Amino acid sequence: MRRTGTKRAETPVPWEGKGMNARDIRLAKSRLRYPVLGDLEEAARRRLPYYVYDYLQGGTGEELSRRRNIEALRGIEIVPRYGVDISSASMSASLFGQTFNAPMAIGPIGMDGAIWPNASSHLAEAAREAGIGYMMSSMSAGSIENAAAIAGENFWFQLYTFAGNDHAVSFDLIRRARDADARMLTVTLDIPGAGRRVRDMRNGLSVPLRVSPKMALGTLLRPAWLAGLARNGLPRFANFAPYCREGASKAEIDAFVSKGRPGGGATWEMVARFRDAWPGAMTVKGILHPADAEKAVSLGLDGVIVSNHGGRQFDPSPATIDVLPAIRAAVGKKSTILFDSGIMSGLDMVKALACGADGVMVGRAFMLGLAALGADGARHVCATLMEEFRIALVQTGACTVSGAKGLAVRHRGAWVDDDFKAGGAGQKNYE
């Protein structure tokens, strides 16, 4: 017989009623419900319109590079060391002259406001509270000034270049980041042209957005996301509003962005000019070849971000973890290396450190958190990653970030010097 009018009892939370505020209780419950970050994917899919979810989760082409990033990280083996005093275990790290509570930063996400309202503000606040970095994308729905005011000294900025008028907009974005006291600037290199993001193409997602009947129906089927849209309005590229007329509409700003074609394909000549204009720490993002890392160091940059854009730009690109050791060997200890693309756990963080990184950047996981849990989602992801990272440091016997860099690893997919030569390793010489 079918029961009606009954409600399933909720799992009690052991901390409830013990002096915790409402937000902390929600976080504790979410940690029980979503113990690993992969659990957030289905929750995000249920809350986002299909075309927004596909934008977040999609890659380029057949999405081979996206899968390759994850599979390569999973395949790395670490040999733990036991008999170690773990009483002094610490997650703290120094990056670009700053001390953080963990060697981690929230990575830049374009169109973040389309995934959840006020995403940049939520991410900046979570980073400040957790004591980690927050790198804002030029293509964020928030503004440099607002995010910097929230994140404080944890604020970093990622530049997408505007080539028009001798990069006048590019240099003004740099000025604004400097005035906002951003502690690090990164210039994106790995978008020399538009990628073929097939999911977006099939869904008709574009800038400016043209809503089809199917997209409208998909939106109506996601009331929580739609309610956020109703409260906050359509997301816009706020960083480019100052370059339009005062009071410009979203359509006008979109048109400016579309016409200006902001990109991440700066030449080394432009990187050198940006270096001259920026007084603080500076990196380039999208490095996969050791020679490019060496070039960055030769221009006076403080570090590089090893990344294949999360598998969203060039499908045949190698997994970022597989090229990381060779890049570390090329630059030695003289340059800071951040690892990006594929991090979904604290154990992944330890693997990246063991393979040569000084820190990691995490983007997609934080957006899944916002999509699944709203404003609390970024804190949930921070707490999960930091707990997993702490456990991994202790379990491996590394205990510290420095110790993690000295762990013994088996990395079968790692590229070696010959792999970077024209033709690749093992190719016949037909001369």
C-alpha cells in the first residue's frame, strides 16, 4: 500500500545545536551529503538549465583532453613514508611572496555569473575566509573593483587582451587591477583563436545570447536558477562596462565585447610590454612546453601556470600533469609553477606538488559548488579540498607542502625531453 503524507527523516547532524551558526550547520550537512566533489555534478545538473550545465562541464572537440586531465591524475601512484612525526603537519604555503593557508587558488572562470548570480563575489569571499588566492577572469560577470574589495590581499587578476587601438583596453585593465591592489597578474596565452566547444555549438550558446524556444523551456524547468536571474538580472561582462557609454545596457556591452574579440593569445612581445606596465608578481597561463616556460622566465616573469584551459581549447593537448615534471626541470627552482586543469580533490593537489608544482588552481569544482549549493557552494569546496589535502599530507608522511614536493611517485604518462622534439619520441628520421 502506498504511503502518503509521510516525510523521510533527515540524517541528524552531530554538530547541530552546539553553538554553530546557521551557515556552519548548512555546511556541515552539505559535507555529509556530498563527501567528494564529484558528487556535486549531478546536483548541479539538476539545478542548471541544460545549456548552462553544458557550458560549465563541456570541453573542446570530442572532450578527449578534458578526460585525459582527470585520467592522468588518477593514474599517478605515491609511495607513503611512515614512522613520521605528524604533530607539526601544516598546509601553509608561500606563493609570490604571500602566505596562504593552503597552496591553492580559485581559478578564473569566464561568464561565471551565468552559472550562479554574483559568482565572483561568492568566490572572492570564500577565498578571503579560507586564506587562499582568488584569480578573477577578465570575462567575469563581476568587476575588478568589487571583487578586489571583497578578496583583499588574496586578489589576483587574469588578463584577456584587447588588441584594438594598440591594446588600450588591455593596458587600462592592467591599470585598474594595479589600482585595486591585485597581488598578481596573469596573461592568458592558450586562446590564440576560438575553440570548437561542440556542446555550446549544439545548444546555440553565443555572445550575444539568442534564446531559442528549447532554451526558454530548459530555463523554465530550473526554477531556482530562474529565480536568481529574476532577482539579479542577466549577467553581463562588468569589467568592460567602463568602455561603453554610461548606463550601457547588457546588449551594448555584449556588442562591445563581441566586436573587440578579447583573446588569450598574446605574443611574447606583448607579454614583455605588459611586464613593463605591471609592478608586481606576474605569470602567464596556458604553458605546456618547457621552452615556453623558459621564455617566460627570461622575460622576468615570476612564474607560469601549467594549463590546457581545462580541456576547453585544443583537444589533442596532453594532460597538464604529464608535462609538469619536464617544465619543472626546465625552469628549476627559480620560478613558481601553478598547476591547473583537472584538480578535483586534495589528493590531486598532493600529486601535483609531487610532480613539480608549487601550488594549484581550481576552477570548475568551485563553479559546480555554486551551481549545486548556491552561495554556500564555494565554502563547501574550500572545506572539502582543504580537509582532503590535510589528510593526504599526513597519510603520505609528507606533512608539509615542502615534504609533498619530495614524495616518491610513479608517473607512467610523464613526457620526457624527446617527446617535445618535432615529430615526437621514437619517430623515424627520414632525412
